[in-house]
Amino acid sequence: MSTTEFTVVGGGIAGLVAARRLAMAGRTVRLIEASDHLGGTVASHLVGGINLDAGAESFATRGNTVADLARELGLGDDIVSPSDEGAWLQPVDGAALPLPSTGILGIPATPLDAQTIAVLGMGGALRAQLDSLIPWFGKRTDVSLGALVRRRMGKAVVEKLVAPVVHGVYSLHPDDLPLDRVATLKERLALHGSLAAAVRSMRGAMPAGTAVQGIRGGINRLVTELAADLKTYGVVVELDRRIESAGELAELDGTVIVAAPGILAPVRGRTVTLATLVLDAPALDAEPRGSGVLVAPGCTAVSARALTHATAKWQWLKEQANGHHVVRLSYNEVPAGDFADVARHDAEVLLGVSLPPESVIDCARREWVRPAALAAAERTDGVAVVGETVGGTGLAGIVTHANATADRLLALAAEESAEEPAEKPAAEAATAPATEADDATQEVS
């Protein structure tokens, strides 16, 4: 009889959270990771002498899922909110503009306000205002966010506002983002009858600055503390062990949880490249573009799709950077030419300041694959799956799904235990092999 009740394959955040949840319930757990470290895309790197997040640098506050996990891990006092500086938008043509501050995912709460008109033009704003006159019958809620916004507010809102914001948050076009993935929007739309009213209601429940939070020192600290908890709860961790096929999963002990894309099906998805610049640029002290700039699809002035002025967004990082500035840019495709120089040029354009080559103290490049959803036909019977392929993009969704999956497996294990006979009939016990009796004794002890 195996002494391992659960085997988790994949040591990213989903795998760590699931393994921890199972071990805290008193189960014996083994975690297998193909690389030499834990955390997956929640990682850190040293750039210009500063330890920075190499992947996720914030988390959505919906449901308090990640914040609750951070508190459980002893990081509660280090949960921080970003500055109240808003983001800007780089349109297809012209200079950057402040992003309308009252929207959600770029959906305007007040289509005819000055900020929205500045981005959409009067014609686009008037089309968006028609949303208040279009009846909502609650049909076809299985559509994408892009399709819904386009139908109710028009093409300009989707392409000029929603697309750059959704890409910045989810690394997706709104046409690829299911409406169900946007927390409470469908319910509030049904309640209020228009998108703008739904967004105003959501903003009322989520004041500015609370949509995302971070952790002082970086989101990567979650990995350090999760790893420490696994050790505390007796999880056996195996690094540098690669499981490459569904067939190999069948040979593992206990119930198997897959937390690594590529084992059940070839990885499909997009590669996102991140450039992190540490700059000596006093012109950025004034934070000319707030917390960063989102780029509208079709803009050819830069190759980047988004820029975060991290030292303007996070006070803790500003203090740690000792007068330098940290800027991070994301790319859907790796640009041609010298990558560091392209990133510097893009930052210069998007931030609206001169950044000569000598202003760059250091530049780091990281690439991450954002895997597509796993199809139902690609699942394997008897194997549970957690992670981005099933839980969606973003730490909040991934952690929520991993916890729910672990709880479901624990409930199933408890049901199976309750259905087993309390003890073997005397005749069966007398003829049972000695090895089984020894195992049973060890389990009771």
C-alpha cells in the first residue's frame, strides 16, 4: 500500500497551494517539479542590484483569495496597495492620454465625460452612450467580453479602451475573454440593465486603488513562504524530476493532481516577453504617466503592449530603488534589433521623456508562456488538474481553483474512507498477507 495519498505534479503557485491545502488536512503529499526551483511564473530576478518580480507583480483583490493566503503565510502586514496615480493610454495615433478613471477594464462608467471623449472622440462617446437605451434581456451571457461591449457600446470602446486594458490585465484580447471571467459584471448588468450602470455599481463597491494589491518585497515572497509551509507540513518535494506523459502519471502514487501544462496535452498559448529596465532618469521623478501606459491595438509608434512605471506604482519599491526608476514593458512578439535598446526607446515614447542610452543601468528579459485552456477531451480520468489551463489567468483565479480542487479531493477521500469497513471479517483477516497486515498497523500508528 502506498504511503503517499496525493502526488502533485508541478511546483508553480497552483501546485504549491494545492499541496499545502492537502497537507494541512493531515494527508501525505509528494510534490514533483521538473525544474530546480519552485514557483513557476511567480519568480524573482536581480536587476540593477534590486530584487524584482520577474512574473506577476500584483494580484486582483476580488474575493480576498490571495490576500487571505498571504495572511495565512505571515505576510499580512506586508500587503500593500498601489499609489493612487492612474494609468495612461497610448492611442493608435497621437500622444498618450489619461485613462478614464471611472471605468472597469476600460468599460466607461460615464461615456460622455471629458476623459472618455478625449479617447473615443465625440462620435465614439455618443455611440457608447446608446448603451443606456439598449434593453438588456439577459440572453447570450456565454459571449466574450469583447462581443458584449461591442454590441452595447460600439467598436471604438472595444478597440480604444477595453482591448488595451484587458491585455494589460489578462494578456488577452477582450474577444478571447469569457464574460464569466469578469467577476460580478454579468450579475450587475442583469440588475442595472446597462453596462455603464453595472460599471458604476462595481466602482462603488471597489473604490479606486483597491482593484489590485501587492506584497512589500514582491509577489515572489509567496513562493518562499509556501515552500516553507510545505516543509512544515511534511510534504516531500522532488526537484529536477520531469513527468512527460499521461502514461507516467499512472505510475505515480495516490491521487494525482497535475499542475503543469504540457503533460496532458501539448502546450498551446502565447509567449509574453517582459523587459525590466532600471533607469537613472530624474525626468521620471514627476511620474509623468502615472502608474504606467497601456497601448491600443494598432499603435505602431512602439512595439510594447503595456508599460508599468513600477517605482511610481509601489511606494516600497520606490524606497528600495534609492532614486532610480524601475520600468517594465510587455511584448506579444519579440521585437527585431537590440532588445534592451528597443525597450529603452519604447519607454521613452510612452513616458514622454528623454531616456538616452546611458540612463539604462540594467535591463533584464524574461519570457513566459500563457497557456490556453485545456479542452475537456484532453483530461485524463482519475487525474485532477489545477493551474492556469483550468483556473484562468491571474493569481486570484488560480489560487481559488487550486483550493477548491484540494477541498473536493479531500471530501472524496473522506467519503471513500467512510464507505470502507471498519475492520476485516475474522476469516479474511486470518488469510490476509502479512505485508498488508504490517501496512495496516503502520497506518493506525
